[in-house]
Amino acid sequence: MVKELVVYPDDRILSCTDVRDFKDESLPRLLGDIRDTMEAHGLEALTAMQVAHPFNIVVIKKQDGSYWELINPRILKKEGRFEHKETTSYYPDIELTVPRYERISLLYEDRHGNPHSLKVEDRELAALIQQQMDFLAGGTPLDRVSKEYRERVLEALADKGLVPMSGEVCPTFSRKDYVTSFTDKILFLMGLSLLTPLAAKLFHWSQETVAKIYVFDKFAFPFVIVLMIVYFIYAQYEAKKYRQCSSCQIGNQIGIILKRLVADLAFAVGAWLLVNPHSPLF
């Protein structure tokens, strides 16, 4: 069945959820509807979200006419930035220039729930997959471009009678990025402090100097936790403020927070073992 496309300025672009039940009869029916819709509109790729079904599903039409179904896709690695000219059914008759990666590695599942891994080295295909992933994250390709370029595109769409709703697109840069940047600097210093035993021997540092470095580590550990709490609270505020914010989704937030908390804990344990002036190393 051919479904109605979600087209700008329709704001039904939401963060999608994973497919859990691969035995549900509605899954192959939805995949068939996506294919029918692609055929009807001459599209080479489409997500479930673009037919108003918020699931992590991407369908791509191959050159031989068959279809490639990516369910619950995850991009693990990106390499080689380039500027890619692309179109999407969400922004009718508009060509966008969007920064993409030439090569990607991803994981996904097929309609039976079988896992697959793949490295895509064709940059057109890699860019196409990245574009679809923007929709799965609750965003659009315009979330990837500069503020000035985005405004020009929105003006062009307005000239066609397509006027965006206020608060629809999130800013390219977020104030919460200041928090992660500051946190990363603290984590870098914590990691650097683990070289204290070596530096103390090379430069004959006193125990008092070592103790001061250890005091920094003791205060830095809880401070990073506080910063991550601040980050999460502000990210939730932005998620409510902007309707299409790929960087505000809970999955992205948790990933960013967990990586830094794990590093924080590892450096704190390392400091207790290596920088503690009461350690046998001193």
C-alpha cells in the first residue's frame, strides 16, 4: 500500500524506536508499504519515519531493482569528510549541500532479526545511508549544515509557500557543547596525571608536589559527574525546545555521558593506584 509521505513543513519527524518483535506480522507489511511508496514516488531510499511510522527502519533500492532493508541500523565508524549534493523527499525540489563521510561501517538487522555488519566504501551509498539516519534520529539533513546555509534553504522553501513552524529546527551549535568541551579538558588532565610516577622520578618531585596532583584528581572525579548532570538537564531542556534535534535525543545523551563517566572512573582508579602519595610507588 502506498503511504502518504511526510513532507516539510509537516513536523512529524520524531526520534525513532528500535524494532523488537521480528515475528510481528505488521513488520513485513510496513516494509512492503515503504517499498510501494518508494516505487510510487520514484525514490531510491526511504525511512519508516517518512511515512509516519517512528521505527528504526531504512529501505534502499539497489541498482538491480531489489531492496535492501536495514532494521535498527547503527553507524560504528565514519571516515573521510566531503561535501555532498543531495535531495530528499522531505524538502521537495531543493538540492542541499551537506557534509557527509565517504566511508562508514555499520551494524543492522534484517527482517528476520539476523544481525549483519558492513563496511560501505561507495561514498554515494554511504551519504545516502547517513541522510536516512538523520531522519531516524528525529532530525533532517538541514541539522548538518551551517546556520546561514540553513536560513537560505528555509527562505527558498518559504518562497514556494512552505513556511517552517517556529522552533522546528535545532541550532547547529548547542550551549551544552561547552559542558562536554570543558569536561574533556578535565579528563585530559586526569589522564595526564597518571604519568606522575614517571615524572616524579625524572624530575625529582617532592611528595608535596605529588600530593597536590592527587588532590586535583580527587576533586576532578566528582566535578566531572556534576558536569554530566548539568549536561543532561540542559539537553532535556533543548529536546523540549526544538522539535527536530538529532543531538538532543536521549540515546545520544546517554552515550555521551557514559563515555565520559567511564573515563572519569578509570582515571580516578588510576590516580588512586598511581598518584596517591601513600602508594608503594612513592
